Amino acid sequence: MREITIGQYIPGNSVIHRLDPRTKILITFAFMVLLFVIDDFTGYAFPAVFIIVASLLSGISLKYMIRGLRPLVVIILLTFVLNLFMIKGRVIYEVGPLDITYEGLHQGVFMVLRLVMLIVGTSLLTLTTSPITLTDGIESLLKPFSRVGVPAHELAMMMTIALRFIPTLMEETDKIMKAQMARGADFSSGNIVKRAKSLVPLLVPLFISAFRRADDLAMAMESRCYRGGENRTRMKQLRMTYADLVAFIATGLLAAGSLASRFIW
Amino acid sequence: MRRQNLSAFIEGALMIGIATILSFIKVFQAPYGGSVTLGSMVPIILYSVRHGAAKGVLAGTVYGLLQLVIEPYIVHPAQVILDYPLAFGLLGLAGLFGGRIYLGIPAGILGRFLSHLLSGVIFFASYAPEGMNALVYSAIYNGSYLLPELVISLLAVRFVLYRFIRKNEGSGDSG
């Protein structure tokens, strides 16, 4: 089957790739919260080292991860400029009616560092974990909440089927497009309204075939005795290993170090 | 899980699939995340109208998680929840009004808007200095891409996909 990659996953077999998805999700969340708790520059040395080590271990270059910042350049610049000009304090430079203050510069650099580390650090999760594995992790993490009515299994089942069928539906869209083009449909010319209108004969068959496919798939699953998440076994069990333990300990040390640094310096 | 139910869940999964594909077709990309797409919310909204708000919220949440996995835009721990699973989950509110799409569609998109609005306020509170009117900025920013998206969704459902609102249609051969 033709593989269409969605998401940012870079296949690999590094230690980070092989970590349990639950470990990676939990650590990513802890990392995000930590970045907001740290309130001085020395504290930031710890998450910075953490990112560099994780990148070395994962085999994904830091350069590649930093390239992921590109779509967020505007928001990073905006954050910097807002802080630079709007914080009152000791004026170090004047640009027309605006003052750049020492405090503003300090705060601006601090916020940009926080944002950059947040984006680069969290991207490591999606870069080293495939969407399907992430789904398994999410299901497993949500399972305890199914007691209070969170449909963990249904959620994961829908996500898995959606992921599985996105390439199929794309192919289908392509096929319908070609079929309509053979009948003289024109998808590529005209203004935006005209082009939107030309998509009408595309959407209707796409929805109809999706509804039909859903019926077929439900029947196929029923015939194979699918009956929901309870007591269901899986071929690939998620298992925590020593590597996961080490990852948790490293995160604990990271948190302790970055929080302790404020008392030492 | 009864057959009727299973079939509804799977229909939801396929609607999420179509929504994801439509979300790749961007008409306009806003600078800080968020974009006007080719009616990528329509499948979720339509599904909510067909199967009710509860299933709609579930499908929306899954769609949001999928967006998070595919194209993450993460700037704050609370923002991750507000901008992804919650915002898209609230689209399911479209199913609260039965077949009355002129109430349902705006309700769903309003739900999504409010979630993004709150997320924007939190973003400003944690990154920008004090003294900015975060609420107004966030409202204008999120409105700028959700309003066109609302119009596209209404037009798409009204003129193209109206026939699918009734549950028993669409899966037959009459299409």
C-alpha cells in the first residue's frame, strides 16, 4: 500500500523513539509546566541541556528541530517586541516615541527563550513518536478516566480508524477529481468563488462513499466479533522498560535542578 | 457495543478523516495559528447534527487531538488543551438543536471561538506585558479566521450537504 506520511514523525530506532509513548507524553507535559515555573535565566540552563541531550539521543539534529520554529517566527517576534517596548524601567535606547528599557530587554529575551524551548521541546514528541503510537499512549493514559465516563477506547478507536483512512480518502478524492475532470470539470481556473463551486461535485460523492464505507466497516468488525474495549487484548502491548525509568529520573533531576538553581545563585 | 452504535462511531472516524483532508486545503493562513480552510469543520458539524451533540463532541475532540498530533502549535500547557481537544470538541454543540442548522452551526463555531478566545487571553497573560487589552485582541484575531469559516460552513451545508442531515440518507444507494 502506498504510504502517505501525515504528521511530523521521523522514523528511527533511537532510545527516544523506543521509549513508551506514555512516558514521552507525561514527560512532555511536565517539561511544559516546568518552563513556566522557572523564573530566572540560570534555571533555563537545565531544560536547554535536556533538549540538547534528548536531540543527540534521538538522532534528530537540533538544526532540524529549530527549523520547526519557522511557522512561529511571527509570534516569537511579536512577543519580543511587545515586551521590549511596553515594560517601563531604565531607558537604554529611544526609538521615536518608544523607549527600550533594560527591564523590557531582559523580559523580552526571557520570554523568547521560554517560547523557543517550549516549541522545540514539545516537537521532540511528535518527531519521535508515530501518530498511531501516540494514539495508543493517549488511550492508555485515559483509561483510568473511563470510570467517570471518558470514552477512552472509543476515542482511540476513532482516531486509529481516521488515521488509517486518511490516505484512502485522499486517494478517493483524487479518483473522484479525475473522474469529474474526464467529464469536463475544471478545478484549477477561475476566481476563488468559481473554484469553490467546482468542488461541489467533489464533496457529495466523497461524503456518500464515506458513509457507505462506514457501514461496511462496521459490519466487517461486527462479523469478527468486535464488541468494544472491554477485555480486549492487543498484539503490541505497551511496556515500560528501564529506559522509561531512566527517562523519568532524568526529568525529575531536571525539575529539581532548575528549581534549586534559584536558591544557589 | 451495539451495531447501530458501532456504525455511528466509525462514521465519526471517517468524518474526522475527511475533515483532516479538508484542513490541508488552506485558503488563508493566519500568522499565529488558525486558518481559513475549505470548510474543514463541516464534516464534524454534519456528524453532530446527524448523531447528536454527545457523539459530536467526542468526534470533535478526536479531530482536535489529531490536529495536535499532525500540526502541533504549542505555546502554553493550558493553550494545548484549549486550542485542540476542547476547541474542536465544542464544535459538537452543533448537534444540540436537532436539524436546525442555522442555530446549530453558529453554536458549534461559537463554542470553538470561545475556547480559542480564552486560550488567546492566557497566551497574552503569560507572554505579553500587562496593560494590553488581551480580550479584544484575541477576539479580533480568532474572529478573523472563524467568521469566514462560519460563512463557508453555512454555505456548504445549506447548498451542498443538506441531503445528509437526515440520518437514513447517504448510506443507501440513492445518493
